[in-house]
Amino acid sequence: MRQLLISDGTAVSYTGGLVAPGAIDVVGLSADGPESLTPGDTISDYAAIRLIQGTAAGRANVVSPWIDGSSVSRWVGQSFAAQTAQSSTLTFATVPSAGGTEMSIKVIDRAIGQAQFQRASASYTTVAGTLTVHAVTINLMASLTGLPIASIAATTDYAIPGLDRVVAQVNSISSATVITLTGNTFDSDPYSVLASFQSASENLNGDFGTTLTVASTGTPTLGNGGDGNLIVELEESLQGMGRGYYDRVQLPVVPPAYAVAATSYDLYKLGFGNAAPGSIRGVDNYRELIIASTAGAAGGTAFEGKINPWLASCPGAFGAVNL
């Protein structure tokens, strides 16, 4: 089972027994009930803890299961690392050797992992009397984007018909030699996967004068998963497991969401095994708790100050996570 708790870095405080919206607190199990941990508390003070996420005013807090210190198996964290878009340069060199040669490029987006892939093609037939690298480059750019040359500006991204996730730009409108292709990153709204593309060409290997060199200038990655768009997606995917939102006919009211797409998050991950009666050891008794806290916020530092000493005192002697 996985559970996601989200904090915007708000300092912990209580009103009417509820944690402040956006805050996350660590509480220990005592004979008198749950008590908020203070920095330095250990497993000898509280044998079990739980995490509490403050929600919107008037709503019950989100809580984790009780976590027995002897059952903790993993405690790690990752500071926010941004997504990286794929980027490639197509550099043209050497003038065409003659007119009448059709030169072409093709771009294929393989992000979805299976055919049919999105693709776009561009071609240009060389013209005697205008045998320049610029003519090849700018005309292929015009063909790829479907725009007239007069409408193209240098170093400006343009959509490519047939490709939803890749844009193109040219380095100059008077002496063009390079077309740069850039893919998009993952986005939750409007939904778009991380682009991953490749290119191919014809008659640009030097046999007809002009050569094409393709170089990668950016590798597509999702970072560490702390991009707000990814947290929005993760929260939605866990609504059934954490909030019973499976049957959209019988339960048409969407649960509240707390992740913000425009926010960057640091991530903490806590693994533990609280077996329920009848569970199969190693199969359905393992739980993972993910805490997404606004990157660099003071609330994250306070959270670390409470949970790190307690986890360090557990049998696993887990090292402190400070992001």
C-alpha cells in the first residue's frame, strides 16, 4: 500500500484538534493518546508514530497508519530535481553540389513506447543558382513547421504539425545552419507525457554536397519526481487506495486534491511493515509513505527535526535525511 501526504511548508499548529492546513506533524502513541513529537524524541519515548497532514478548513486531517519503530525498513529523501526536456541540434554544412536534389528530414516521437508513433517529415529540392547551406536549412524549417519563410523568426520555437510534443527553431533567418528540436516535459494539465524523439534524414550524408550532423543537447528525464505535475498525477492515481475513490458512479464526488502543479517538492519516503490479521508476510503487509513537502520550505526542516532522531533510534538506525 502506498500513501501520499502533501505539505506546503506551513508551520505546525493545532486548532480544535486539527493540524493547520498545509502542515505535516509527527505524533507519537502514548498512554494518553497521540502526542506531537518534539525534536530529540526517540523510540524509547514513543514506540510508534503516525504522520498527520493538515487539510482545508472544515475537513478531517489525513493520517497515516501507526508506524511501529521495529517495522521500519526504509527512510530516504530526495531534494527537488527538475525535469529535463530532450533537445537535439540538426547542423547543416557544405553547399549542395547540384540543383534538383530532394533532401529530407523526419522526426519521430517515441514517447508513448509503441506504434503508431507521431511523426513529421520535411523536404526541400535544391535549386541551381541558390545552392547554399542557408537555403537548405531555412526551407527544411519552413517545410517542417508548415510556415512561409517570411513568417519565421530566428531562435523562436514553432509547433510542428503532426507532433504534439516537439517544437523547432532555427538559428538565423539570413544565414541559417542549425535547426533545434526540443521536446516538452511531463504536464498534468493539459496532460502530456515526456517527449522522447529521434530523427532521420535522406540525401544529407554528403553524397550530394550537404551534410547533416545530429547532436543531443538534452536528455529527457523526469528529475526526481518532485515536479508538481508529477505529484498531481501521483495523488490522483492513489485516490482509490487512500480515499476509496474507485466507483465513479456510486461515488461521483471527487476527493479534495492538495498537490499543486506549479510547486516544486522535496520528497521523503518511509517504508514499513504493519501487518494486519490474515496478511501474507512480504506480500500484502508492506507499506510505503511518501511525503511531498514544498522544496526549501521551513516546514520541511521542522519535520526533519522531529522524525530524524526517532528513526535514528529505531532498530534500523536510519541515517538523518536533511533536504
